[in-house]
Amino acid sequence: MFVSYKWLQDYVDISGVTSTELAKLITKSGIEVEGVEVLNEGISGVVVGHVLEREQHPNADKLNKCLVDIGADEPVQIICGAKNVAQGQKVAVATVGAVLPGNFKIKRAKLRGEESNGMICSLQELGIEGKLTPKEFSEGIYVFPNDAEVGSDAIALLNRDDQVLELGLTPNRSDCLSMLGVAYEVAAILGREVKLPEANVTTANEKAADYIKISVEAKEENPLYVGKVIKNVKIGPSPVWMQGRLIAAGIRPHNNVVDITNYILLEYGQPLHAFDYDRLGSKEILVRLAKEGEEIVTLDDAKRTLSSDDLVITNGQEPVALAGVMGGANSEVTSDTTTVLLESAYFKGTSIRKTSRVHGLRSEASARYEKGVDPNRVRAAAERAVYLMEKYAGGEVLEGSVEVDTLEVKPVVVTTTLKKINSVIGTDVDVKTVEDIFTRLGFDIKTDNETFTVTVPTRRGDITIEEDLVEEVARLYGYDHIPSTLPIGSATPGALTPYQLKRRITRRYLESAGLYQAITYSLTSEDKATQYALVKKEPIRLAMPMSEERSQLRLSIVPQLLEALKYNSARQNENLGIYETGAVFLANENDELPEEQEHLAVALTGLWHSHLWQGEKKPVDFYVLKGILEGLFAKLGLQEKVEYRQLEMEGMHPGRTAEVLLDGKYIGFLGQIHPQVQKEKDLKDTYVCEVNLIDVFAAENEPLKYVSIPRYPSITRDIALVVDKEKSANELKEVIKEAGGSLLKEVHIFDLYEGERMEVGKKSIAFSLKYFDPERTLTDEDVTKTHQNVLNNLEEKTGAVLRG
């Protein structure tokens, strides 16, 4: 809600309180003021000028030479390029020395040989958004009414010498979606009175009931409908001050009648709608639910197909408005309108919300109906509107209103006690203070032995229970006046659970390894939902997806990380490592909620290390990613429990992919993306992994053991083994470790050979074995005995023989 500081002064005395101070007071009372905009900030030297003469520029087809009276001793010559500039106009002139938005300073200049002493301004040049300027002035300069005083401050005349407070309202405070609602709030804060706007209408001899008949079929959705008729209106621009207030609130001016309905919307928070009476097509208004498939063309010129849930205003036959949302083009007020039927109604919020959502139409009116309007302002708003139409549109207001009223309005009565108030907010306020607060809020209060019975006005629909009254006392008393106290009782200090701690360790390790954390969508498309999934299940589809690209719950994080790499690569960020810890969703049977599992996924592409000065470049490869994973498992104390085995997986490189096993259980995979997938996504060699963190964090880590530095020398033996090509190095390594016993401390693979002089179907793998005993110096005999046992076991279990 945008609140004009100057406009607010019409209803409550805020003298002595600046807009900034008022913003702080409102924020302290519980409604956040998100900002204060000074509309004329950085603007000076703009006055009203009178165009005395206009002629074609002698040297330019698109320029005009104007002689303009700006209230100085002599008229000045100004060169203007606007198509709509004409003799006799009152215009906004930025004089020599003036400053416009963006620190644009006006100087004397020569344009195509002719002197120009200032600039005739459009509204956009004065800092007003193009979407808010009246359509007739959206291109070209702005023209003031003829009664504008020459030489006066044009900014003040446009109502731009103002400050606008932006209120961040919560849904329960719909009462402040109006200037009067904000006035009641400010009056309560400052302890001042609210002055209601004038609405003394002089009615004609004719009666409104003779012109229109109103019927309501959908009484539940529309319990109150008020119609008033205004004849002989003269459509034209609304007063400049009204246009300025609408623009400051973010509403574009149209004409005097439409602007008045929008003005009342902001003033009272009550939406109104003006129909062209002569274009209705009948003398009847019927409010009903739409027929299935019925159509209406709304004011935005869109044809909309209605359903039986939509509430419509009809002329007895066809719809002329979507109730509470938008009017129809067939009854729109135009420049030819002479008789206006004014609608002021109370519509059920849930009905308006449904129509607004289904048709994608959200208007200022629907926003207020959805949150709830004050039923006691329906008639008052209509009276105020016809008063303004009489005053600024020359209308004759017909006597009386035509109403359908089945609305029962009962003020809410809530009781609380002084003890309850003080115990909840932790204060020691007295009865008089509480009474004063409720009185300032405009509530009717009766006190009986420290028990308060409060009758809440209908404008405050958010107050229904005792706790609401306590909150009102707390915020008006002042949150900063409530004493700070420590909680009493036993409490346990906060701490991370073991699972949370391991998650934090994981994230910190990966970031220390140089990876960036990514947060991607849990929703994906049908073709990506099952890609790279650790568990093959049917994906879960949303009942009402926003789009097909976000219609399925993901089974893997990898596809989203690949999209992130693709996005960055297309923007020349080709060397990247990212990770994500997030949920994947596994379907359960019998329509149960899906099971959420937390996974870790990593994606690497481009160069892992680059030191061009020293000629170093290391592209990402399988072992970079494997090393990151091994480091993580070591950090979690699981390195001895994890092993890797070759894996064939759809979408992955057939020779550079491995499964990850924890205590023999499959928990994930790592490897290179298939070259075809890389080509489709226009990526360089890309490596990914994904593991199930639930299994990882649930595993019992080995207790930390410290080993003293060896005092005795070790002995290293290297062996080159010839084995079948199908044998994996890991299988040989496990046999070596088992056979080596306690003397064998380290086993490393350092060579693989499959070239010439090797038998068909064979390969050579070389291992380096380190033996030592922490208690003594080993002899050759000790090592030879153990080493021979290793060779014997290799030959028996794997068929491996020493390479000759």
C-alpha cells in the first residue's frame, strides 16, 4: 500500500511529524514501512508556462519554436520537439538552471541555429513512469488546465511535492489498504482524531429506483449491492490534484468518472464500478453465478470463458462485469457517456479469489475483496463517490439508492482482562493505560473490575479473539517499552544432531576443496526425472504443475547440475566445480507421501588446475573427482569401508564410471558423462557423482587411532603381475592385502601395460608393497616369507603370475 503523506493530512493532523518520523512510528507499531520515496527529490526550477506563440523551426521539420511566458519579466524562446505542443497551452517548463531527475541540468543552448532558454517537459521527464501517465499525454508534453497560474511551481501543482510511504502489509491488516484505514492507525499512534471526508450530496428530483432494478440470485456470494444513478455527467480529465494522488499510488488516470471510483478505492478501501447506463442494454442489474461456457470481454479487451464458479454482474441477460474483479468492455464509461450507474457492493472474498486466480486477473479491487472489505463502508463510499462526481463531473445525482441487502453485520465483541494482558506481554500496565489504547483505536470499551469488554468496529476484521486484543495493547503500548527478561526454568543448550554435524562437515569440506554450492529446483521435466537415478522408481507428477518443465519430482540431482554447467558454459564460465546436497523423492505405494532422501551430487568440467605462467594445466578427470570423494570419506572416518567397482550406467561413459560401495552396499556412482550427452549439452569432458547421504551419515565411522612414527626401516618390493584382462586391479589389491598380514602396511598400483609382447587377452599390472614392523628391524627372510605367501595367494585365487 502506497500512502501519500500530503493526502494523509486530509484525515488526521500529522503536523510536527515528518514523513521519516511517521514511518518509524508506524513500523514500531507493527506495520513495516518498507521505504519512504520523496517524489520531487532532485527536481528544481520547474514552473507553469504559457505558450504565447508556436511556429515551425526554420531549420528542422521536427522542432517547434515557442515563445513562452514563465512569469518572468520577459517571455522566453524555447525549442520543443513534442508533436502536441500548441499555442495557448499551459505547460511545465524547466527553466535555465533547473535540475531534472538523474541530475539533468538545463542550460541555454542553440538548436539548429535557434536559441532555447529552457525545456517544455513531459511527465516522464519529471520522473513519472510512462505506464502511469494519462494516455493522451503518454507521448508528448503534459498540458495543464487553463486555470493554472503562470510562474507557479509545476511540481507542487502536479502534487509531486510529496513523500510516499510504502507499507508492507500482512494479510490480516487489510484495514490499512485504504487511506482512512491508515488514518485510523496513525491517529491511534499519535493520539489524535480522524476527520472523515465530506459527502454532502444535492440530489435531483428524479429517483434512482425509476431508472434501474437490481436483483441478486447469488445472495451468499453477494449479500449487499448498492446502485446509484448520476445523470448529465461531462466526461473529461479529473482534477490535477486527483491525478497526482492516483499516480503516487501507482494508478494511471483515465477520466473524471473512472478516476473518482479509483480514488474512492484508495480512500475507503471499497471497490466501486461505474457502468455507462445507456450501454447496459436494459434497465436491470442481475447478479448471478455464470453459466458454464458463458463468455465476456473484459476491459483489457480479452475474451474470457466463464465457469459456474464465477460471479457476474449482468443486464438480466448477458454479463457486463466479472464481479469484484474487472468490468466488461460492453458497458465501459467512454467520452460519450452521459449517465452513470455506480456499483458499490460487498462480495464474498473466497468467490472473488477463485475467479481472480482462475482467470489470471488480479486487480486493486480483487485484492481488497479477497482480504475483506468493511461492510459498513459500502454505502458511505458510494455517497462520497457521487459527491465527487457532482463536483468534478457536473453530474446530477438521482435521489436514493437501489439496494439488495441480505447482509447481517454484527460487530465482534471480545473480552480480556488486565491480568491476561500483563501476563502475556510481560508488563505492568494499569487499567487507564489499556482503556486509553482501546479508545485511541476507536474501539467501544466497557470496564468492569479489570475486565475489558471491547466492541470491535467492522473495519478491523482481523480482531476476533482475546489474543488479538492483547496484541493491540502490546503494539500501541510500544514493543520497545516492554521490558527484557530472561526465561525462567531449565533448558538444554542447543546443539547439532550427529546427522546435522556430518552434513555441515560435508559442505565445509567440499567448499574447502574449491567447489561452489548450488541450489537447484526439486521439480523437473518428465524426460529428466529418472536420469541418473540411484533407485529406479516411477517419478511423481504434480497434480497442478506450473509448466511441463517443472512437472515431476526429481529422482536424481545430477540432471539439474548438468543444466547449471550448461548455463555457465554458454556464458564462457567453462571451468567449474559445483555440488548440491538436497532431497530426491521416491514414490511409495497406496498413495502415501513420497520418501525423501538426501543426496550429494558433484559436477566438474573444464580445468581443475591452471598455472599458465609455469605452463601448468590439469583438466578435470576421473581421479580428481574420485580424490574429492575419497577425501570426504576420510573426513567422515569411512575411508576403510568404501570401495569402487566398474559400472555400466545409462548416460555415463562405459569405461570411466564406477559404483561406490559402503560396507558392500551400493550408495552411488561416479564417472564421466557419456560423450554423446556432453555433445548435446555443448560441454567439455564433465565428471559427476551422486551418493546417498542417508547411508553415508548413518554408517559408523572407525574410531580415531594414532600410530607412532616408525623407528625401524621399511622394505619395499615391486611386483608386475600378468592376469586376464577381465581381472580388476582392485580384486588383486584385496588379495595382496589379505595375504600380506600384519607386516604389509601399504599397497599401491603404479603401472598398467597392455602393449606388445603381451599375450592376447592378458595385461600386466604393477604393484608396490611396503613392509615394516614397528617393534624391530625386518630381515630379508621375514619379508621373503610373507612376500612369497602373497604371490602364492595371487596365483591360487586370481591366476596371476609374475611377469618375466
